[in-house]
Amino acid sequence: MDKPAILGGAPIFKDPIPIMRPTLPAYDELESDLRTVLSSGMLSNVNRYVAQFEREAEAYLGVKHAIAVSSCTSGLILAMKAMGLTGGVVLPSFTFSATGHALVWNGLEPVFADCDRATHQLDPERAAESITEDTSAILGAHMFGSPCDVEALTALARSRGLAMVFDAAHAFGAKIGGRPVGSFGDVEVFSLSPTKVLVSAEGGMVATGDDELARKVRIGRDYGNPGNYNCEFAGLNARMSELHAVLGLHSLRHLDENVAARNRLVARYKKNLSGVEGIAYQEHLPGTLSTFKDFSLIVDESRMGVGRDEFAKALAADGIGSRPYFDPPLHRQDAYAQYRAQAEARLPETRYVAEHALSIPLFSHMSEQDVDAVSEAIGRIAAHGEAVGAAARDS
Ligand SMILES: *Cc1c(COP(=O)(O)O)cnc(C)c1O
């Protein structure tokens, strides 16, 4: 077998392949709706494409209320504000920073609980141990688009009288026993930003069956204004524009085919890589469908002879983008420095996953040939593990 590029072989990708690309509807499909928005001059806060996007999202998700917002971050902030949460909220540390930031912006205390090593998801037993008298909610996340253990987490929240919120940023299109993610807990919040599977350029969607929560999020995205400019509370400008809604609406119509494509490509990756020592994958809970927002590997240095960061350098030499999602995890970020000391000892699995996980290229319109080429590069690197490790450390 050829040598990997980091050891002097010819790079597999002469034009580098990025870790992700947004998959967008064809321009022809969008053109007439975009022209309608631009020619009408009605760009935001009107009852047209945003409302249509919300109705189609409600139908897709099987929820009573879908409320389009400017981002998942603003949606999480508004949802938790609307719920009037107080004190502490239990959440994973192995997630994207915005999960925690939404708490901090509400003056809530993040209480980090460990994840499960195999699924990378918030571990319900560790979450249970983290609950105190001061806790008002559990904030779960569907990691990389794979549904977390909603049944156990929701049962825990209900039994302790806590609110149950899901950061569903990765998971528009995910399913649990055929039922779409979005209808679990008290509220779930999606992201529609360009790195996610369903894209509106920037945007988010708050999904809930709770009428009062929905009402508050609707006015909260409009400064807290119930319609008469006598604001009920200090809200945000977190509206979605009509242009973003056109993109989101059309993207939603392609969502299932895009999720299916990602699942097929992941199956192909796993088949290609089945003989490679030292790679493990995120495990999925039975009966769930992941969106594969990311395809994440666990790189086991003891078996491959090369650590995660050196492996990533070797991929880069072969023209392949990758990213250590999520390292550092929240409790190791400067923004959460005050929680680090007490969290560190309680989060051994978070530490393991954060130090070994690497997301590799996957997007909905990625070709099978590119999956095969990335797989070939990984095979070459793994076959020369020790030498690659040494070369990467020297570079
Ligand atoms: C991307 C992401 C967010 C933030 O979404 P925005 O729409 O960019 O605000 C929140 N949580 C998780 C887990 C994410 O990956």
C-alpha cells in the first residue's frame, strides 16, 4: 500500500475536501419565492414565508407549535427565559458551547454531568446524581444528530419536578421509534445554521406543545412585544427574516432525502473501514435514526499507534478536513473556568470522548467516490500508525 502524504506519498485529494458543505436546494427552486420577497419589500415580521415554514415544520415534526427564530442560541435563551427557570440546570459538558451559553444568558448555573462513553450522550444516571434542591431543569442534547436517551431523561425530570429541555441543534430529521425529534420534553430547539443538515443560512426553530411557552417565545423573539409595544418582558430581536425562511422552507422539503443520503454514506464509510484497527464509532440508541450532522470517529492511539491530533494532521496532509468536535468540552473552556475544578473529577467519560473524537468529511451531497477516497487515506494512515505519529509530532 502507498504511503500516506505525511510520509511522502502523493496526497489523495489534490483539491482538499472540507469536513462539511451545506447542501442547498437548486437556485431555480428558490428563485420565484426570493423574487416575491424582494419585490414586495416585506422582508421581516410579516405573515408569509416565516409562517409557512413554521406550519410545514409543525406538520413534519408532529408538534403543535414551531416558532422560527434567528438561531438555536437565541431560541434556547428565549425558551428558558419563557419557562422562568431558576437556580441550576443539569447539562452535558460534551456539547457545543451555545448549549451552556443559553443558561448563562438567563443567569442560570450550569451543572455539568458526564456523558456515556459509547453514545457520547448525557448519561441519565450521572444526570440524576447531579440534581440538587437548586435544580430547575435538565438540558439534554442530541449529539451529532443521534437522539439521546429522551425516555430516561424525561422520566427523571418528571419524577423530580424539573423542566426538560432538549438542545436539538443537530437533530432536525432525527427519529425515535419513527417519531420525529422535536416533540419530546417540554421544548426542543433546532439550529438551521450552515454546518447543520437543514439550513436556512442562519436560523433556529423552537418546537413545543405548550401554548403558553409558545406564546412567550413568539413575543420574546420580537423584543417581548405582545403587539402593542407595551413589552411584557425584556425580549430579544430574534426574528427570522423572510429570505431565510424561503431557504429553510425549501430545504425542509429535501430533508428526508438528505438524512437518508448521510446514513447511506456512513454505512459505506463503516464498511470501507471495517478492517482498520483502532477506530470506534459513536453508538446509537436502539430504534433511533441519526441525522449524522457529523460523522465522528474515536481514534484509539493504543491500537492505531497514532493519536487523534496526529491523525488529523496526517489527514490534512492528504487534503482531508477534520475537526475535534467537541474539544475542549464546556467545562474546560475559559468561559466556564469557575466550574472547571469541581467538574473535572466528575467527568472522566467526557474527557475521554473529547480527547479522542474526530469528525471527518460528511455532507449530504458528498459522492461515494469521495467517501472511498477518504477511507483509503485513513487505511494508509492506520497502516503506518507509528511512523505517522512520529512524523506528525515532528512537523
Ligand atoms: C450549532 C449548535 C448550537 C448553536 O446553533 P446556532 O443556530 O448557531 O445558534 C447549539 N447547540 C449545539 C449542540 C450546536 O451544535
